[in-house]
Amino acid sequence: MLSSSLLYLYYFHLSVVLHFSKDIARILGLNKNIFSLSIVLHLWKYLWENRWHAVASWTWDAQDETCGICRMAFDGCCPDCKLPGDDCPLSKQLQLVNLMMA
């Protein structure tokens, strides 16, 4: 979604183009409404067809080995297990997520 300032900027540009296109149409002796409508539609198409896709990545940047919220160790196990390891359901879920991300 576009921010309100960008929408205002687009609206301002469209109104300026519409104003000048009517003057150009009057000078050339063309139908003002059809000429200005084609200019505005062309500009609108140009503004809305320029799209971009953002790509981001996120990683932990923790200097300590405990969580700042729950004070548990990052390499700990879930509450259902007594020892961390490959048999932990949380460990299996993290391995699955890592495989999907690769």
C-alpha cells in the first residue's frame, strides 16, 4: 500500500499533467477531454506498473547464551525433554525449518 504522502504526490502530478495537457490540446486544436484523459491514463499506468520486491534476512545477534525474555539457554531443550538432542521435538522442528530455508 502506498503512503499518503506518495498518493498526494501522485495526485499532484496528475493534476499538473491534466492542467497542462488541456492547454496543449487547446493550442493544437484537439478535443481537450480526450487528449488530457489519454495523458493521465498513460501517466497513471506508468506510476502503477513500476513495482519492486523487497528481500530481507534476519539473524540472531546475541552476545550471550541466554534468552533475554525467558532467561533460558539458546541451545536448551523444550519443556517436554530432559536433555537436548536429536530426539527433542523442538530440535526436529528447527531442523525442518533449516532445511526449508536452505
